[in-house]
Amino acid sequence: MELKDIKGIDAILSQAGIYSTISEQLADNLQDFKLKIKSQQNEGDYNDVLKLLDEAESMIYKASYNLSLIEAKKE
């Protein structure tokens, strides 16, 4: 659905649900990315990168949760 097609509260709430799912998938991908980085730690020190990724992942999960609360208003 294009943003220009979003009209009415039901469409708004449904779009929030879509964004919630996308956010959760992104956070899941960051988890996999961190595991890949950790498997390469013998090639350098990535602690700063991992810390920033942890923070980003946490924020994205929080965003996903908040978006799911918006979608839940549909029910």
C-alpha cells in the first residue's frame, strides 16, 4: 500500500502493523549480524560496533512494540 492510499483509521492502524512487522524483522536481522561479527572477533576488536548494534536493536524492538500497540487499537 502506498502512503497516498492510506485513508481512514483502519488503514492507518493496519499500516502501523506492517511497520511493526518490518521493524521486528530488522531487529532479528541485526541479531544475526551481531553473531556473524562475533564469529570474526579474532580479526579485530568489534566491541564498540557490537555495543552500538545492541542499542540499535533494542530501539528497533521498542519501536516494533509501540507500533504493534497502535495496530492493536483496531481490535
